[in-house]
Amino acid sequence: MQETGSISIHTENIFPIIKKFLYSDHEIFLRELVSNAVDATQKLKSLAQLGEYKGDLGELKVRVTVDKEARKITISDHGLGMTAEEIKKYINQIAFSGATEFVEQYKDKDAATKDQIIGQFGLGFYSAFMVAKEVEIFSQSYQEGTEAAHWTCDGSTSFTIETTEKAERGTDVVLHVAEDSDEFLEEARLRTILTKYCKFLPIPIEFEGEVINQTTPIWTKQPSELTDEDYKKFYQELYPMSMDEPLFWIHLNVDYPFNLTGILYFPKVKDELQFSRNKIQLYSRQVFITDEVKDVVPEFLMLLHGVIDSPDIPLNVSRSFLQADAAVRKINTYITKKVADKLSSLFKQDRAGYEEKWSDIGLFVKYGMLSDEKFYDKAKDFVLLKNVAGKLFTLNEYTEHIQANQKDKNDNTVVLYTNDAEQQHGFVAAAQERGYDVLVFDHILDPHFVGQLEQKLEKTSFKRVDADTLSKLIEKDDTTESVLSEDDTKKLEETFTTAIANPAMHVKVAALSPQDAPVVITQNEFMRRMKDMQRTGGGGGMQMFGAFPESYDVTVNANHPLVTKVLADGGSTLAKQAFDLALLAQGLLKGEALTQFVKRSTELL
């Protein structure tokens, strides 16, 4: 007996909409159909566990085959199967969901049942029409005394359904591939899709006689069942091109207020700009969804690698949906907390081991502190600061280390730092001679990080060692008197201004210690920091500072013996020589100016 009918939908144009807009990528059809087959198999297993199906389960496997000559792709399962009435209900009435009804029916009998149902055997099924001009279903229900059914649809709203002969329980979905979808008749193309989306499905998936998936990936197991080697081996499976082992990992496992499992790995970062995107894979009940997880995982955690699996993220996921979904926001917050907790426990349990890893994770921790206020609150206790001697301190430890010596006359703690210890060696050495400590901030994020710390830490300022003379960087009550008269001071300033002849160099005479350099060239701390932040993506208001010309302060030490010689000399040669020496110390003497300096030095010898 054959029956014809019309699919119960709200518009005649549902199929063109599905084909064009429902999924951005046509290859998704195979994920949907295989997921449905796994779903039907999982349902049968659940019924058997509940004692509602007492027959022989047999080999529970999903098979995918392709016949290029006949232009057919077949997805076969040995699962629940459907009667003609069920096909009409679940396939023809899109508003119904077989999975939803199944969970509702059995939710009180087995709490785990609903978590074993992958998707909705409804709308996802129609993704088949993205690549097929006609789809057939052959299905034999597990229920005794039922007849097998054969359903056919050519992509219009019309269908036919009739009884048929089918030897085994389960469902075969046969796709007659359209002319514009030849690529999906290639065995290699199908294998690639199956490996991508179905590699970890919980039921064996057989393609051309070979099982292509692992049914129990390690994130589905308890951490107590796994060794370090298991985690490392899985990392190599996920990233076969990686030459390095991960630094450490976090095993996620939560069932309230949402379901989430997974493993996140901390990789070795080879350079400061290597924020590897698309390295975390998102799954829903072991079905691969996407590797674009920026809405599930906070921006600063995109550095991590690994797998996240949550049934609370729907199968036909889209980025716009993710952004609006409350469960996704909760997952985002949870992952941030777990990462912070892991780092905190590593720091507390093995400080030495944590310090060894700091060069690899320091950039990541700072990025997190800048990006997420809650992460900052936790990370402030395990972020480390490194001084020029290579010693590492927490924020509290460092404050205690310097506050006895590096407080200014207003009782503010002054943190001195260098962003290039070699180039600024003279300034660093001068600070150390005074008994001051100097930190190293030479990472790309450090200009932003320094700004954040200044906002967060009370009565604390950060100054780069070459931003001013030491007496000005940390001003004390004990001021040094100048040995020069007011007229000599003015004359000295004019002599240096004439000798330098550069409007970007602003000369001032200051009373410094006789042990300080005769001339010190510095750049305004605020302006230089704004320029640094603009270069590293400060954005918006920072752009204006990048356009400003370079500007420097030239401080002439009124109390240095050389200054007396400059005044006695009465000319600009010695002043120019002293200025060029200061430029040389800053690495700013180049080109013709350097050639002239060498020539002048030879003449003066």
C-alpha cells in the first residue's frame, strides 16, 4: 500500500531556505545524518538498559557507504527504527522532535538518558536536501509485529510512503546526490568530513569497511582513570604537527548548572604574537561543532588548545546564537574560573616548577588580567614580576622588596623598569648603584600591563629608568644644590642648545650628584608610554600619540666636572661631544652624526 501526502510545514519554500541559509557549509549534512543514526542507536541502548527492549541488540554500528556510479550515499544504523506512522510524525511534521519527545517520556526512568541523545531527528534531517535531489528512508522498527516503511521525497513538500521489506531493525537513509554536489561522491571528501565531525562519536562509525572513530575519548573518562601519558598522547592526536608537549592541562567536568566536559591544554608559546586561534574544538555530545569558539571561550583563553564538550550548546550552532545564549555565558565564566584555579594551585603547590614555566605562561596571564576583571582578582596573587637579575616576585613580594628604599618624598612607592636592559644598561647600572631595583617589562603587552598595575596598586607609580634623571624618578627630600651661578646656568643652557641645534631636544640644567653623568637624555614617561601602547594596539584615543614627533629632554648636570670645562672652553665643541656621548649611551647616535662623533673624538685625543 502506497500513501502520498504533504509535509506539514509553514511555508512552501522551506527547502530552498534550508539549502541556502540554515547551514553555512553544505558538508554539515553528513554530520546531521550520522548524528541522527547515532541518536537512534543510543535510544535503543537506553531502552534495553531500562528493560523495555528485550531483543538481541546485535552489532550497534553506523555505516556510511558511497556508490559513485549510482550517485548514492547511504547512512545505515541498527538502532530504534521507525514505523510508517513514526516517519510521518517525526519526518513530515517538522515542529515535532523525536529526541525531545523521547527524553520527555523517559526522563524519570533514567537521568542519563537525555544526555545520550545527540540531536533532534527533525529539522537536521532536512540538511540532506542541500546535496540531494531525492532522499529515501527505509526503516524497520524495533517493535514486534510492525512493518517496514519506505519514505521518498524529491525536495518538494510532497512525499510518498509505503510498506516494504527490510531484513534488519534500523534505518537506512539514501541520498540521491544532485548534479551540483559531485564533490560528495568522492570517497576522500566523505572520509575527511567524517573524520572532522564524527571522530569521537559514542557509537562506532564505519566507512568503506573501516571504523573511523574513537567511541570513548579521554575527556569522557574520569581524571583518576588517566595518566599523564594518556593526556599527552591525546594532545598529539589532536595536534599531530605539534613538536612540543603541552606545559600542563585542565580536565573539565561539571554537571551543574550546565553540562560540560573537556580538556584544555597550555601549549608552549614560541613567540609573543603567537596567539593561535581555532585551536580549541567545540563538541556537543561528542559531535564536532566548530573550532571557532570565541564566544564560548574568553578572548584571552584562545591561546589554549584542547576540547570542550557541552550538550547545552545546540547542534546547528551559529555564532550569533552563541553570543546571545545564557548557557554559553555561564560556560565562559566557568572556564575562566577553572583556568585561574589551576594556575593558582600550580603556583602554590610547586613554586619552582611554576617559575620555570613563567616565560611560557607570563604573557597569557597578563593578557587575562587585562581582559577580565575577575581573572585579574585571582591572578594578582600568582602573576610574577622579573627583575634584571632574573629573580621572580609576586606583586606583594616585590612591594615589600623595594618599599624601604624606593619611596619618594610623598611616600609613593616608585617601581623602576626597563624594556631593553641591554640598550638602557647605563641607566640600569646607575639605578643599581643607588641601591634601587629594576624590573624587566619587555613583552608586547607590558605597556598596557604597567598602566593597569598603576591603576590598581595604591600609591605606586611605574617609571622607566631612562624616563628622567634618577633624582627626578625618585624624588627625595634631600635636594642637591647647584655649584653654578644663575648667569652660568643660563650660559650653559644656551651653549648646549646651540651645540645640539635640534628642536626635538629640550635642554635644561639641573643640580645632580657629581657622580651622575654629565648629560642625560630622557623621554617623557607619559608621551613615550602612550606611543608604546598605540604601537601595540591601544586603539581609539591612543592613535593621536603615534603621530606626535619624537621629543626628548636633555638634562645637563650642573655639578659635573665636565660642565666646568664646557663653560671654560666657551665653545660648543665640548658640549656637542658630551651630548653625543649621551646619545651613544641611548643607542640614538647613528649615521652621519656617529661618523662626525668618531672624527671629533679622534681630533680631541
